[in-house]
Amino acid sequence: MTVTETPGTPGATGSSAAPGTPPAPRRRPVRRRLVPYWLLLPGVLWLLVFFVLPMVYQASTSLQTGSLEAGFEVTWHFPTYWEALREYWPQFVRSLLYAGTATVLCLLLGYPLAYLIAFRAGRWRTVLLVLVIAPFFTSFLIRTLAWKTILADDSAVVGALDALHVLDVTGWLGWTEGDRVLATPLAVVCGLTYNFLPFMILPLYTSLERIDGRLHEAAKDLYASPATTFRKVTFPLSLPGVVSGTLLTFIPASGDYVNAELLGSTETKMVGNVIQSQFLRVLDYPTAAALSFLLMAAVLVAVTVYIRRAGTEDLV
């Protein structure tokens, strides 16, 4: 029996596609498919030259032994990490404590201001945003030096804190010494809070500004109080900004050494001060490199745990 194949059937030889069947998509030329990769190339090269290669060099330096006169040689001396951690663990703990405290203070100060700019500023929104970023127009060093005048023993700020008995509380906590604020942990934390506060406000404002105002109206229609609306609607929706702001504040604050150098004392040195001293004064490059990697590892662990706990979809 002979089977006759009609045009258009699947078994027909040399048949065309059935009516209504979309044509097969054409493959893009190779050059067009490579365009996204060419666009990524400058950024990849930048990261390779200014991040990956320095990291590899520092890793090699941390495993060297020797001296500046005799020269350093890679001997895979891993005990350098343990020795650095054993000797400078107080500075590590102090850095994380100061950075964490400054981050919490930035959140407490920055959230109300970001909320005000996002929902209540009106036509003054642009002016307030400019005022937030205005400190960046001044050198980081000059801004920190200004706090030496603000926290001087005879300044109005210290006098007000003393009159309000705030210094009694901070003295009991060990953050100040008597009526003196400068060269104490409180001075270092104040400097960190001031210098990194814009890094908290801007992500918070961006996150709050994206919230649909109709959600607040719906909560009001359901007879929710302002406190309940904030707790059930505003704050949960602003969590991505909270997480981003805390990361942008905590990470640079933990490695900062300028505030501890200018506003603190020998008892308030952070690990950044130790790294700077080991690199530029002691000239012990392996120890300095090992401390840098230990700090990076500690911050990476803390950030990973924090993001997992926060559980925001934008960052996890």
C-alpha cells in the first residue's frame, strides 16, 4: 500500500511550515551577541587591575618573611595570621564595636530625617537632600578636625552634656573620662556617626520614596493608627534601604582610622590604625597584610550573617 504524503504534513519531503506556524527565529550574528560582553569588558578590567591583582599581591605579602633590609620572600608562613590576631585582637573587637555603635546611631538619626524628606518635605525636598550631601563638598579630614573644636573641654556641646548629666552615664559606661569627651571612645563614635550619616540617609530616602502613597491611604481606611501604619506598612517596605544603609555605614566605618587618630587616644585605636602603622611606620608588611585580610574576613562574615537575618529579597 502506498502512502501519499500531502504538502504541509510532518512527513512530507521538502514541505513548508503549516499555515499559522511562526517562522523559526533567526540567529543573531556573532558580533551582535558579543556586544554585551564588550560593554562589560571595561568594568571587568577595572576590577581585575584595581581589586583582584592588589588582593593577590596582598595575599602573597601576608605569607612572606624577612625584613626591609634583607628583603621579603614568600615562605608560606601562615602563622602570621594567628600571631597578628593574638596580638591585636583588642583593636579588632574595638573596631567592630565602634562601627556597630555608629551604625545604630546613624540609623536612629537618619531614619526620621529620611522619612521627613520622603513624605513631609514637599517643595523643600531638594534643599534638604542638598544639605544631606553638602558635607561631601568638604574634605573628610577637615570635617573630622572640626570635631576637635566641637568636643573641646570648654565647648558649648560638652557643657550642655555635662549640665544634662549625660557625661555621668557615658562615664559609667566607660565611654568618657570625667568631664572630658575628646580623646575618648565617645568622640571617636561621634566622628564616625557624623562622617557616615549621609551613607545611611540616602539609601533610606530612596527606599521610602518608592513606597506607594495609596498603601498609607488604605491603612488609614482600615482605621490603622499612624504607629500601626508605620509598623505594618512603612518600615517593612523600607527594609531594603535599612539593610543597604547599614552596610554602607558599617563596612567603611570598621576600617576607618582617621577618626580614631584625630579624635581618640592610644586607648581607642582601631585595627585600621594598626594596619596604617604597620605599613608606614613599623614597615612590617606581612603583618599589615595579614591584618587587612583578617579585617576583610571578619566584615564579610558579619555582613553575610546580617543579610541572612534581614532576609530582604533585594540583597539575599
